[in-house]
Amino acid sequence: MQVTADRQNSRYWIGVVSASHVKRGVQGGFAQLCHGKAAPLRRMSPGDWLIYYSPRTDMSKGEPLQAFTAIGQVTGDRVYEYPMSESFVPFRRDIRYHPCREVKIAPLLDRLTFTRGKRSWGYAFRYGQFEIGYEDFQTIAGIMLGEVTWDNASQSVLIDL
């Protein structure tokens, strides 16, 4: 699959959400971050990319997962409220998701600038959303979208030419 990432006009984001919630977002074509807050969604613009990282399978009692679980591109300008119940009305933003594979972070820790050489590499994920550089985006997206393959045995990336 070929996707277009405009290095000069797009920004690249990591959103931290449990895998079960990511699945709902992918099925519905929306992003919801930081327990429904609007600010993280407003930081993004049409054409930006979002990669979801899921520390667990479910929010509170899920199994540890530590994987990138979805990738998509922001569409439209609107951040909107969506009533899920009388007491919970989170903000959402429309995303066009791409079919992808789940990618464990462990083999990539030394390849990503935001984790390389950091004993407490998970600290950045505690904020629920953060921006990454183009090179990190290309590394993660390439593996998720099947353009390159990670070989666990040799701890290297295989590029299909």
C-alpha cells in the first residue's frame, strides 16, 4: 500500500489508547484522545498522521500489549462532541485509517529517536499524545503498512525492492 506523507506540511502524532478503544475508533473513522479532551485533537490539522500506541488490550484491566495498533490521516477541520452517555460527551476528530499490522515496540526501541537510549522509554507515552519526527513516522508506518518488514532474528529491517 502506498501512502503519501508530506514531509513539509504534515505533522506526525502518537496517540496512546487501549487496543479495544482503538478498534472502536478505526471502525467508526474517528480519533478520541486523552479521555475525550479537545486540546489534543485541536493540535492536529488535516493531512497530519496519527499512529496509535496501545500499552494494554483494554483500558483498566487489559493485558500488556505495548504495540502500535492503528495508523490514519486526519480529514476535515472539525473537532466535535459526541455524546456516548448523559455524563460522558468526549471530543472526536475524523480520521481515514489504513489497513495495517500491529507492531510491537520492543524491537524498535533502539531505532526510534523518542525511545533510543532511554531506560524509562515509556515516559513520553504518559501524556496521551505527542509529536514525532518524519523519520520515526517512516520507520513505524513502513512496518505497519507492510512496506518494510522487521526481522526479529537479525533485529533489522527488510525492505522489499
